[in-house]
Amino acid sequence: MSGPGQPQQAGGDLAGVRRELSILCRRAWCCELEWPRDWYPGGVVDPRDPDGQVFTERGAWEFIAELLEGGHPIEEKSLDDHPGKKGYVLIADGGGGRPDIYMKVRLGSGKVRGLSFHYHKRG
């Protein structure tokens, strides 16, 4: 089991959340953006693309679903801008010497709500 602030793997407490997020990310009608947000997939190169193309809006959601389905580490965080709500953070390799990709989403009313999709800004 992971300690506080440590990403949790596919097993454990987040397995149901992981499954729900991945299903919703695959359904375009279930993906919404929420304020405040820092969501810029068009400014992030898709590390899977051999031609170095940036993500499309839909491609960003598909990328998140692939990571979740592949057991990529996910971290649950309390959201300052949404009291009482939980967000889920994934950080993926940006590939090709680029910074990591930072993604944050939350569940709400049968939808997955996008909060962040950009290169990781390390403080």
C-alpha cells in the first residue's frame, strides 16, 4: 500500500475509480472540462506519435484512458478549488527528452471532468 502523497497502483482503493475513469474517458459525451483548468493538449506532443504531432482534444482523453487501463500510477488529491471533491493525477513520460505530462481529472455526475493536461511544471 502506498503512503500519503505516494501514487497508488492498479490494485487497492483506487481500482474502482480507475475503471470508472477509463470507461468515461472512452466516451466522448462523458468528457467535460471544468473551471478552473489548465488544459492544453494542443501544446503537448503525443509521445506515442512517430511524427511528433500534438494531442487533439479527443486524443488527450484517449491517452488518459490508455494509461489508466495499463495500470499507470494514479494519485488521489483533495481539490482546493472544489471543496470536498477529489481529483486524480497521472504523470506520464513526455518522451523524446520533453518534460513529463501532468494530467488531473475528477469524477462528477456520471462524467469525467478535465482539470489539467500540460507539461509538468516542477516547482
